[in-house]
Amino acid sequence: MDAPEFYTTFSTLYDALARHGPGVGRLREALADALAPAPGDTVVELGCGTGANHPHFRDLIGPAGRYVGVDFSPGVLDVASDRERAAGAAFVRADATRPPIRSASVDACCSAFVSGMLAEPAAAVRTWADLVGPGGRLALLDLARTTRPGWRLLNPGFRLFVRLGSPPGGANPFDGSPTARLDERVAAAHRELGTRCSDVTTATLAGGFARVSAGTVR
Ligand SMILES: C[S@@+](CC[C@H](N)C(=O)[O-])C[C@H]1O[C@@H](n2cnc3c(N)ncnc32)[C@H](O)[C@@H]1O
């Protein structure tokens, strides 16, 4: 089962976790605050899933702003459209690493819990930085293993969470642990944001398992 099939099959379950999972609302709030779009801005979310971040951005961009979610899984886009379209969001089915969106129209770009799914996360971040262009805002929210003393005891549970949440059969079994791959990809994505942006802020939340990086594209 590939990722679009996986997220389509489990779209309703994913939506429940994405909106009501413990502490997840605070992470989404932190992403929106870090991206800090202005009223009237156009925000593009890459790998938007069921649109769970849209309500958090809507509060900031207001009725004059636009939110466009991009995802390649039809099932999550159906859930997102049913709920969020009425609230002003638009959704596009496409590969988030090659978003079919005109650069001139975009003020801010973000992704949440997607970097770890991308084979070339740094290249994707470069594409997103080019999409917003100089002066635009870019933010990433991701989960990875924590390095915080005390909380590290929970890393084995996190590894199980990653394994259960990964599309089965999507990765080469000889590629090593899915959690190690996730950690590497998340680190690469956030590092690339740091090289492409100024005013970079990075915060770790949820015991160090969640990382939010944001900046203004140079
Ligand atoms: C863990 S979910 C996160 C969804 C949403 N961002 C959220 O915060 O709930 C990952 C999403 O990224 C999408 N995705 C992963 N790789 C993608 C790609 N290359 N192009 C488009 N969507 C992608 C999946 O379909 C899935 O909906």
C-alpha cells in the first residue's frame, strides 16, 4: 500500500487524530503563530491532509486571506473539502514537492508532519522557499525522536507510533529503521529552512518530540 492509498483508506481515522489527538491543537497553534501570516495573505500548506490546520490559519489571515491545501491522497482531500471548503479553503490534488501553484500569488508556505515522508526533504524545502520567494514566510512542524533528558525514555513508544503510522510496504526493508529515517529527513528539512531563511525561529514542544521552525525567505 503506497502513501496515497494509506491516507485514503484511513482518512476518517486520521482526521479524528489530527483534530482531537492529545496536545495536537497546541502544535497546530504553534505552527500558525510561527508562520505568522498577515491578514489578507495567501497561505499554501503542502501535504495538508484533512485540512486540520486551516482553522488555525483562518483566524490569522481573516476573511480576505486565502488558504490552499495541496495533497496527493484523494481520501484526505475529500474529508478536507467536505468540512473546510465551506469555511473558505481551497484544495488541490498534486505532489507537494512540485506544487502546481503560481509563485507570485503566495505569501506563506508551510507543512506539518510531512518532511519525514519525503525522499528528498531538503530539495522540497528549497522548492517551497522558491514558491514564496524573497520576503515570504516559510514554516515547518514535524515530529522526531526527542533528545531531552527524561523524555528520552519515551523514545521506544515513539518508535512504535512511527511504525504503526507508516504506510506498510512503502519502504525498502533494508533501508533501516523508519524512525532513524524520519529523524534524518526532519533534520535535513529544518536545516534547509535555516539556510534559506533569515529571522529563523526554532522551538521544540511536546517534550522535544515536536519541532517548529520558521523564517522569512531571503
Ligand atoms: C501525516 S499527514 C499530515 C497531514 C496534515 N499536514 C496535518 O497536519 O494533519 C501527511 C500528509 O502528507 C501527504 N503527503 C505526503 N507526501 C506527499 C507528497 N509528496 N505530495 C502530496 N502530499 C503528500 C499525505 O497524503 C498525508 O495527507
